[in-house]
Amino acid sequence: MDMQSDIRTGTDDFSKLLLNSTVFVDKSLFIKEFLLSSGEVLLITRPRRWGKSLNMNMLSRFLAIEVDKDGKPIPQEQSLNRKLFLGGEVTIGDDEKKQLSSLKIAAEEKIVKRYLGKFPVITLGLKDVKGDSYDKTLKKLKKALAELFGKHAYLLSTNTMLKYEQDLFDEYLQAKSDEVNTQDSLYFLSKLLRRYFKKPVYILVDEYDTPINNAYLKFKSKNPDTFDRIVELFRDLLGKALKGNENLQRGLVTGILRLAKANIFSDWNNVSEYTLLDKRFATAYGFTQAEVDVLLDIVPISTTREQIRHWYNGYNFGGATIYNPWSIMSCLSNEGTLDHYWIDSGGDALVDAILLNDRVQENLQRLTRGEKLRRIVKKKIVFNTLDKPDSIYDLLLFSGYLNPEVVDSVYRIYHLSVPNYEVQYIYQERILAWVEAKLRVSSEEYLDLSQMLVEGDTAAFRDALQGFLNQATSFYQVGSKMAEIFYSGFMSCLLSTLHTSYRMETEYESGTGRADVILIPKPTSTQQALVLEYKVCEDPKQLLPTAQAGLNQVLSKDYAAKVRLHEHVQKVLAVSLAFCGKKVALEASAASV
């Protein structure tokens, strides 16, 4: 069988992954780390596509008492879950056999003896529980609960329930429970499971924050009462199951964000929280550098390791280098093709809304230029402050869009930067979307405009640019600072469309000064380099003199000095742009190198 066909991506089912893939990263020691950690309930937050659901499914299979359709425990020698962890021969399909190897957790004999297959487990995933109204959200929650209760329908035939409990169980199975009983559902099921198995219950809740994040986007500004009702629904659902529940052994809750002011965990005293800034669980989610190296050793691709690092270079989470597993496995499963796999997987509407905000554009441009932001990081996200800079960058960090570098751990001061090219592309795309909305210009028109510049048709470029500015929204009315940010973003996006044939350098030291942008052609493309300088002035009468002064600055300070170090470059085009509101002036000079 071809190696590439044995890579399984997009599954959260631990069993399917082991049975259908020969390329597998063993994260089973997460189980040990979870069982030996403090706290009755653990809250672990990680970005989307980071393996939260897969790890939870793995933990559930390790702990769960495996039963047949009648609720009778399956003998150890027949237990699929046991073979998944300890190894053994399993049947796939009708007659295909597969020999499974033991996982790392198998070496932890005391943990295996005490926990493997020894406890009732409740696992509830909330990733699909969202809607455009309270009633639809509640309906989807009832549907998720019906699937959960369906997995434990054997309880109905065990003669361990009273008549009213059987009736209520049937209501859950049919998704017909009222609102109060819906909130009591996890507690109710834990009570039944403990009674039947005579053991306390593990309760695992995946993506707890998805319904609340969706409610924030849908209702917080237009219908705050609906948002508050949805928060209350899930606060009561989780609170009754995980706080003061005498049937609970331990709980695990995962999500992307630790939400404050939603009061989900506000008065709990049994929760231990672990974010991507903490050392504990740092290597449990995502791939370490060593794991990526092993994958690149066993999967035959022509893409170089340097290219893989450039596109998907790891984050520094809790002091460990961690790669986004979705991007790495997607790249390997596509024979090493480099692409924007993480952004294409969707699911970040909250972040998308933030990235299109006017207030973040200056720092987004700084980040795409490779600069670092110095920030105090707060682990808790407060919805009411998401329009404030500190909360915005906390959201981007915990959602996987920034890489944290510790400056002062006591005061939680970090340098935040773009981790790799894939994420940088996301920022560039969002800056482009922001500029397109201001200019009412399409991506295709952007391409046409950049081509005029490459071909040296500066008059046509100036006229087309003036046309776009004439139809722009009133960005320039917010002050010269915001206007300058807009012009900078516009030019950055324009020039980013040339990345296949040019290498762009921003604020590039050359000659006796620092050019705004220098575009060095790649050896396989054109032989003309571009040096750009742009200015902003407040008096329209000063437009042309400002543009001329900018061009004189480029020439007198010899900004093209480093361009001449590239032997394949034959020409250099110097362009100076001056902006004032919706007016633009351009001066240019072309010369041979």
C-alpha cells in the first residue's frame, strides 16, 4: 500500500486513526499526565485543529469500561480498547487483520492496572452546538445529548432505574427534555452510571466554548439578552455536572479560550487551568520538533525540511517547540505540497472579525514585517473588552495566530510574533480584505494594478490608483495617522501579490538610508528591481513637491545600492508616492544597474 494513502487526517476517533493509518504520533502519555495532575476538574485550552478532540477520545477509550449492547463488561481478551493501548491483533472490516503495537502508556504498568477500562465515562462534544437563535442552540444541545444517551441506552435494560428515571431517559433519547432537565442531563447520567457500575464517573466535555463564542458573534451586540441566556444554559449544564457532583471522579474540559465574565467557572474551587503558556501538557497537543523530524524521516516527500520549517515552523508553547498537527499531517498526506491548510480548515469567525477591525491594522502590518509586539498577556478572555488592544492580542495568541516568547514570566510579559509563513499569509489576506473593503476593489483589480508597476507603466498605475481612491470609503477622515496606516496596508497588500516573482524587503537598509520597500526579482523572473517610497501630507498643494522630495531622497541616499549586489538585476525602477486624502501623486525614475 502506498505510504501516502495510510495518513489519516480530519478524524477525532482514536480507534479509526490507529486502525486505518500507519503514520501515527503517539500522544498516549497525555493520559498519565492527566491522571497525575492536580485538580478535580482540568480546563485545557489550545487552538483549533491542535488535537484536543482526538486526545479526549483517546482518554475516554483508555478509562471507559467497555460493554456490549446489554451493558455487560467485555472480557479483557476481547476488548478493542485494551488492544489499542497494549497491542494485539484486531479485525478490520470483515476479514482483514492488523497487528497493533503497544503505545507508550503501556509501559506505565501501575496506571494501566488501575485505570485501563475501569471507569464509566461520559464524553460530550459541543463543536456543533450553535445556532442563530436561543431555541436553535438549545435544540442542537438536545440533539448532542440524545446521541450521548444513545451510547448508554443499555441502562434501560439493567433494571437499575426507577420508572420516572426511565421516562426521563427516554425524553433525553428523543431530544424532548425541557430546559431544566436539559441543564441537569450530565448530572443525571453520571448518577445512573455510578449506580450501575458502582464506580465514580469521568466527565469529559470537548469544545465547551464553541456555543458561547458563536453566541457572542450572533447576539452580544444586537441581542445581549439572548447571549446571556445561552451563557446561563451552559453554565448550569457544566456546573451541575462538574461542581459538587458526588458521582464525579474527575473532569476534563477543553476549548480554545478561557472565558471570563461568562461566569462558567467563576465560583468553582476545583478547577486547574492549563493554557499554551504553561509547561504542563505543553507537548500533549500538537507535534514536537522531534516528532516532526521522525515524520519527515518515514514519509517520503520531495519537499525540503527547510521549506517545511518556513511554512509551518513551530510555536514556543510552555518552553517547547510545537507544530500545528493539522498543517503537518495535511502537508504529508498531500505528498509534501505546501499550502494554507490551517486557514482553509475554517472555524475562526471570532478571529476573522477581529482581524478586520481598524484598530489592529497597524500592528498587523508590523507583524507581517517580522516585528514583535511587547505585551502583558492575560490568560482569561473577557468578551466585553474584545475591542481593546490587550484583549485582541490575547485572543490571537490563544487562537494560534501568535507565537509567545517570554520576557518576564512573573509579570507575564511576552514578545508576540508571527510563527510561520502560513500564519503570515493569513494576516496578509486579512489586511487585503480590510483594504478591499475600504477601496471597494477586487483581488483581480489588485493584480492588474501590480502588473502595471512591474511593467514600469507608472502613468497607468497612478491613474488606476487614483480611480480606486476616488471610490474609497472615508478612511481618511479618521486622521492622518489612520490614513497612513491605510496607505501602508494598501501598498503592502499590493506588493504581496508579486511574491511569486519578487522577494519583498520592508524598511530595507540600503545606501545611506532606509527604503520603505525594495522588491528584488527572483533569478527566474524579471530582471527589474523596484524601490518604493511613500509619503503622507496634509495639504493637497504639497502633493507633487512631496512626491518629488521622496524620489530625490531615494536617489540621493542611493537606496538602490544593495540592489546592485544581485548580478541578475539589470534595471531598477524608483517610485515615490505621495498621498493626501483621496489624492495621489507619483514620481518615478528608471535606470540601468
